[in-house]
Amino acid sequence: MLIIGELINTSRKKIAPAVANRDAGYIKELARSQVEAGADMVDVNSGTMMKNEPEVLAWLVETIQAEVDAPLCLDSPNPEALERALSVHKGTAMLNSISGEKKRFKEILPLVKKYRTKVVALAMDDNGIPKTAENRLKVASNLVESLTAAGVPAEDIYLDPLVQPISTDSTAGAVVLETLWLIKSKLSGVHTICGLSNVSFGLPQRKLLNQAFIAMTMAVGLDSAIVDPLDERLMSLVTAANALRGDDLYCANYLEAYRKGRLTVA
């Protein structure tokens, strides 16, 4: 299970002023704490800094990678910002995201190929986000076909079924679970990913819903998630679910986490 730390996002109240003031110490500490908690990658999103996002995103990349030896997941609607950030990124980055929308696909594909990145592919197109799992699968299938035809290796594609809040649509979680199962059943060689905490937006006790959902999604094929790695209970559930679905040989990682006191049960 690939864990991507979600906390460095300028839409968060404490992050926006830290980035605006170029508080490198705060950003470095947040990056380090996520990696130490088990994040394999760090998500970096400066999308609210529209006036100077290329400069901001590049600064974030350099600041974070001066502190942690981890690749970054770069999230932006601005291709110019992504290009600037990729030019200073060390190692293999992940781009979040491409989609079936013609304009977005045309903008992002050259960056994926030029920098040989991993890429998050959203199950949506110019018609919007499909309401059913079957139609999301169709969009995902078309994306895989188009990306691989363009030379992107299947193993570098991370299909996102698009988690939406259950506070506004009570079936949103169920549709994601069905979509994940269909992707794993029908499409080979690709990965699955989601911004998991979207599911609980607008509801109390969000951590409880996120923790339940991570176990449910892993059971039907989720193999990467953008989450809060500082949520010890959620990370414990990821470790347990990995062991239960056969991804942890002889439960070695589970036992190591136990010995290090990283398994939280309450």
C-alpha cells in the first residue's frame, strides 16, 4: 500500500500563511513528520496560490526535498506550475492529475512523458464525473488505452475512482467501492488511488469515517491513498489490512510495527 501524505496543501488554514511567508522550517517539519509516520510520498498542492503558483510550487518542492528523501506527488490544475516543479524535483515524481477531459489530457501528457512521471488518472471526462461505477470504469479504460498507446507504462498509471462526500450523496462511498472492484477485475497492470478523506467532508468525527473507509477500499483493491499519515489509528488499519489481504509475507511488517509500538487499537 503506497501512502501519500496529504497535509501540505495551501487550502489548509495553517499551510497557506506558512507558504505565503516562506516558512521553510514549518514546511520541512510537516514533511518530515509525515515521512517518519510512514508516508512513502508527500503530496504537494499549492492550487490556491493562483497568482504565483509556478514559483510557489517549485519553492515547496525544493524546500521539502532538502529535508526528506522522498518523491513528491505534485497536485495542480496549472500545467506551468507542474512543469516548473518537475524541473527541480529529484527522483520520480507523481503528477496529480490527468483525466479524460481533452484539454487536460493534452496539457498533462507531454509532462508525463518528458519527466517520466507516475500519473494519477481521474475517472472523469468532458461529460463530468460519471454517476455509476460501470461508466467510471469506461472512462478509466479509455484513459489506460490512451496513456499506454502514448508510451506511458501501465505500472505508472494510478486510476482514481473519485471519492466524493457521503454528506451530499449517501451512495458516493459505495460507488467508489464498486468502481475499485471493477478496475481490479477488468484492468491489469495499473494501480488504484484515491483522495480518501474526501469521503467524510462536512461530517463530524471525520477520522472515524476515514478509518473505516480505508479498510473497506483496501478490501476491494485500493493500493495507494492520499491520507493523513499522522492518524495513527488509520495507519494501524493499513498495516493490518495489508497483512489480512496477503500483501505482508509472514506478517513481517505487521510484527515489526507491533515491536515498534506503532499499532494503535483505540
